[in-house]
Amino acid sequence: MHPTDVDPEPSDRALVFTGERPRNVLMISIDTLRRDHVDRYATDGVTRMPFLSSLLQTGVALDDHQQCGDWTFHSMTCTLLGRQTEEIGWVARPTGADSTPLPDQPLLAVRLDDAGYQSLLASTTGWLEEEWNNTRGYQPDLAHGVVQATEVMDVALEGLAAALDTAPAKPWFLHVHLVEPHAAYDPPEAYRAEVDALPPIPWDLDDHVEQYAADGAWPDLTPEMQELLDRHLQARYDGECRWLDDQLAVVWQRLESEGLLDHTLVVLYTDHGEAFWEHGVQSHAHFLQAEENDGILWFWSQTMVSRAWTGPTTAIDLVPTVLDALGLPVPDDGTLPGSVLGQAPRDRARFSSTAAREGGLDAIDRLGIRDDTLVFWCADNGAEARRPWRGSPGPWSGFYNSAMEGGIRTPCIVRWPGHIPAGRTTDELVHEIDVFPTIAHAVGADLLPHDRPIDGVDQLPFLMGEQEHSSRDSVLIYNMRKVGQPWAAKWHDWKLHYAFQPEPSRDPPADPQLRLFDLRSDPREEFDVKDANPWVVGVVDQLFADFEATAVAHPHVPPGAPDPYVPPGGR
């Protein structure tokens, strides 16, 4: 903390300029740097990075910053995208685990390219490159194969000089990604005094393969060897931090001497941290604990008012904040759900995720929170029929984009040891909109709105075995192409189609046909029984009528309404 620390108000902007706004952007991202190993945030009193800490005394340092992920592919992508990738239906996965490139999206470099910038990248990681489609908008990578920070900056500035020779009048965006400190921790000899003072160990930790082998052997080591291995790794990591700090000092001096900081917004951030067995693992991409997920984000320009920012921030705030600082419009089309720094309330929710080394249930078990964690594993829709998925609806008929059972009936597994009995299966109706009120009940929090009705129902008593039947007996399905038009409904074991359409289609049938099926005897919806059971049609008609009456009394949220939405007469 320093004398310009500020307790922010939600309406305040974190970045304030006393003169002309910056025109260019220099972004430095640092791989695998723990926040608590930077002196400003250290709690152990050890000096590791005095130069970086001195920089954080100027500009705007974010003191409660959280990354959106805990490994490079994930965190770099969501940071540069400005949103959680789950929102676009994509999750970063490691090589060999169904990893796929990012779908085409408006990354920061794309947005700046559209604004007339020339965007350059000098990346030292294989997770930020053309193969993964998260470098769209950048010119070809300048630093492929280069590692040392000063060397990376050398090639980056050479590339920038060449770009300015070609287009001197265009503003520029230069992104430099540094991969120190990172396994293997192999600082130069001048930074190994602490390592050399330790008793030897049977692994060559200069080799990342052997480092990971040592990590894997950890559970079977004696407590004494575990402590010695930890000391070796910590000393090496500290050495890399000190080496990186000295390189940053050299880089900053060069930037100043060459005038590249004039009219430039400098953004420095970390992509994730590094664990040292605080929760039973070493390295990163395991858990969203502080050692892996706490981040650093810092902004600086010559005209920026220096201050510390203590409000809660997250990585997806970076893109809107950069655009705003440059005087560019921040789109309000929903593609940037983060906030310009200072515009978010202090009680905001922040979201991080991971899908890398640990499976979700394995991670919960390893953290010792199994009995305190309610897990839902549910699908969003039925199988896709088209290429490349070629899924199967199993014993039912229909696919995704249909109201047939194969399109809407999905698996859902719920686990809460000690509360929900294991080994049960049920065909009772449960709707995905029931998850919210069920979780609210489970956590004992007042989360449900009081100013409007909601359609989900609390299923916790049913899941816990306290009641025999589900808390709902019907599900209403509206046509996705004709807003407000009933499409189908399930009531107990009956299924009524108002516009029977057994094959997936983007368009409703030209001649809607009413069909009724008894799913107990006809799960594939093949034999229409409405003529023998006309009374069921009347029951379902009334279900829709009752629901639509509530929508008259409490109108739906109109398109384009502000968020948070306050209904008429609400608080």
C-alpha cells in the first residue's frame, strides 16, 4: 500500500488522467508469477522483486485482482477476450484432452485493429499463438523461440521499429509475453546462491521433465525429503523472480531512453500464479486457490494519477478498461461483460474456472471439501444429429433443436454426500430452471427475488429423499422460432405436441399437428393417443393459460432492458 491508496466508489473511475490520454499501448504479460512473491504483496518479508514493486507505487495498481483462470491458455484467452469463454460455449483444455482452438471472437487486438492500430505480439508461450486462434488481430509473432525477457524485448522493439517505419502515423499496440518464472526454474548462476547452499537432491531440476517427475514422487517421499525438495524449488523460483526483476529494470530503462513511454499506456499483468503444496500440489492448473488464481494488474502512463485500487477486479475488466483509457467506445452489446475499472460495485461477483490437470470431482476430493460441496452434472440439450457430432438420442426419438424427448430429455447427476442418498435414479420431472432455487435452499441464502415470480421450484427435499415425488409435475416448452407460441408440454407421463415436428428444423411446421403420447408405454413418441384421451389436452391447455396469466400480471423482461432489471413496481 502507498500514500495514494483510495477506497473506491462504484461511480469513480480508477484511471484518471491529468493531461492528454495515451495513444499507444504496451502490454507486458508475465507467466506463472505468484502475487505474494512481489514485494508489494509479500507477507513473509522476503525481498524478491524490488523494481517491479517500485513500479507498482506509480500508476494504478489493483490490489484485489483475480485471474479468470489458473493456466496460460485459459487465462490469456479470457483476458484478451474480455469475457469468460464459457459464455461462448468453449473451454480451454490441455493438449491431448480434446483441446480445440478458440472460435473466431473479437479479441483486444481485433478491436484495436478495427480502431486503426497496428498490433504486434512477442510471445514466449505455445498457448498464445496462431494454432489456438487467440492471436487474431496481431501481426505474426515476433519472438517465437526466444525466452529471456531482455531478448524478447529486443526482438519486440525491433519489430515495432520496423512497423513504425512502414506506418509512422498509426498508433501501436505491442504485447510482450514473458515466460519467467516457469518450470523448469533455472535462473542464471548469479541467482542460485540459496540453491547452492542446500543439500543435493536426486533430480536435475534444470530439466522441466525431471521437475515434474519430482512433483509426482512427492506423496511417496519422506517428510524430510519433501521439505528439502520444497526448499530447492522455492529457492529456484525465488531466483527466477529476482532475475526477472533485474531484466524488467533494464527493459524499463530502455523504454524510457528511447521515448517509447511517451503517449503510451503500459499494462502489466500476470496470467496465473504457482502452487507449492499449499493444497497438496505443485505448479499450476490445479485449483482456483489464491496461490494459483490471485493476479497482478497494473496500468501506467505519464499523465495518469497514481493510486492503489482496492476494489475487487477481475481479468475480464482489462479490455474495457484499455478501450476506455484510449478514449475508444466500450461496446454495450454484451460481448464485454467486465467493467471499466471503477464502474463495478464493491459487492460484485467474480468468476474463475479451470479445466486442466484435475478433474472437477478429483479436485473437490483433494481439497477435502467433498461433503460440503453440492455438485450438479447436467446436459443443456439432447444429442446433435449433424456432423461432426453424430450423437444418439438413445431409447428416445429426436435430436437437438426439436421438442422430442431426444432433444429435451437430458441426463442430470446430483451429488452431496451425507445429504443426498447415493445410488438413486428417478424418472420424475425436474427442470433445469429448478437448479437456482435448489442451490439457494442448500446454501441457506436469501438469493431468490422477492419482487417477481420465478418459474423454478426447490427440488432439494425431493433430492434428499424427504418427499417421494418431484416438486413439479409439468414442463412447458415454447417454440424457439415463434416467440410466445406453445410448442409442447410434459405433464406427469403425458407429452402433448401442439406442433408435432419429429425432425430438427429451424422453421416450425407449415401445418401444425396436435399429437399426444403416453411416455410410459411409448417413449419414442410414435403412437398418437389424443383421441382416446382428449381430457389431457384440456389439462395442458390450462397449464399454459395459467402460466401466461402470470406473464400478464408480471410482464417478461423486455428486450434491451438494463441489467440489473427492476420490474414495474419493484424495488
